[in-house]
Amino acid sequence: MIERVTRHFGRLVFDRDAIVRAALRAYVEGYLRRIARFGYPASDGMEWTGDLQRGAIFNVDLEGNYEVVAWTEAGVVGLACEDGRGPIQQLGLSVDAVTGGPDDVRGAVPGLPAELESTFVLAVGMLIVGPEHKERWAGVGFWLHGDRAGGTLFDDPAPDGAHRLAAWGLLHKGRLLPLACESYWPRPGKIVTLHDRPQDAPAHAVIDAVVDRRLKGPTELTPAELETLLRPTPDPKHVRGAQRRLQKVGITWPGSPDIT
């Protein structure tokens, strides 16, 4: 576990295993949001690749701002882009130096240990490619390796997009918090405060239980959990979509379709 105190975000606590669990939980939450009994989901859209040992998650909002967080046994690398401000705008990359690969955004993770190079490459692989110059789109980053951390996330002033990565150091009861539409400083910095509503507690308890079981191996939602979790008449199309997405990460329930 690594702690950093920043002027903009206050106390940030980063832990590799906690981040992987939060990524899985946010993915599950994101694809249940249309059919389950809770509000303020952690994400407007997520994509998952890999597994719990070596994988990455892409988290995007409705305006196209996003972050990618990747993990391996060696640690974690996070990269983010806000308002289209990528390496040309924020990292000093010249147009002539664009490669379309990891070197485009290496400036976001200064001091990156060699042990994290494959994690970095995994994260870069999920970045959007800029439409004009074809550069990999990220303007801020962080890395974790053992008891060490670094990256432009910790710069002062905080770069554009830093709040998206800071959220992974501001987990609430193991949950990635949704971001607010408005910006307010300094703490916790664009993190919405309506994250612990009493009426949402039963659904979140089910999600926590399922995610904790999945960390030990593939699991299935029980009928009792589904009764607590789901709205009375969820749209069958959205149910089927959630089933497919959750099956991708090893979580099923009775009636889950086969992935072909």
C-alpha cells in the first residue's frame, strides 16, 4: 500500500489488489446499472481485457474523457485523457515524434521501473488513438511497483485528467466512486458525494459479495441475490446484455447465455 498527500486530492491510498478488486466491481456495477436497484454507478461505460492477474480496464464518460488502468503481478499503471488533451498538449510530444505506440505517452510515467514495462504496454494498448496525428491519447499517468509510486498524477498543479486517476486512490469501502459533473476542490476533487445512499445499500451488498466470491474463482448469482439486486421488471434486452458482460469476467446467473 502506498499513500500520497496531494494539494488537490488530499490523501490518496493506492494498493494493487484493492485496485484490481475495484476495477472488477466497477465493471460489474457499470453493466448492472440499467437493471439494478442503485443510482450513481461508477462508470458510464467500461471495457475489460485479461483477467485478475494480468488485465486492464477502460473507463469512459459520456463526454469521451477516460482512463485506462492496467495491472500485472509487478504492479499497476494508469493513464488518462481529459478534453482531448493528450501527449502533444500535456507531455511535450512533438507531432514529428508520434509513433502511435508506448513512447507517445511515456512522459506521463517518468521513472517507470523496467518491471512495469509490460504493464505499461498493456495500458497503452487500450488508449484511444488521436484522430489527427494518430498519437496514443493520454496526458497524465501513474505507476505503482512494490512500495514505490510515480507519474505526473502527483505533479502540482495537477494535470488535466488527474482526477480520473486520483479516484483509484480514493476508493470508498473498496468501491471506485463515480465522478461528479462539476469540479470542486480540493478534496476529493470531482468525486461525487452521493455515493453511500441508504436505499442503494442492499444492492451494493450483493455486488460486494459476488465480487469477493469471484476473486476466489468463477461464481454465480443466487436467486435470492437477484431478487435483492434487480428492479421489478428489468428490460430483457438489458438483462441479456448484463449477463453477457458479466460472464466475460466469470460471473453468471441462471439463464446466462453462452458466449459464442
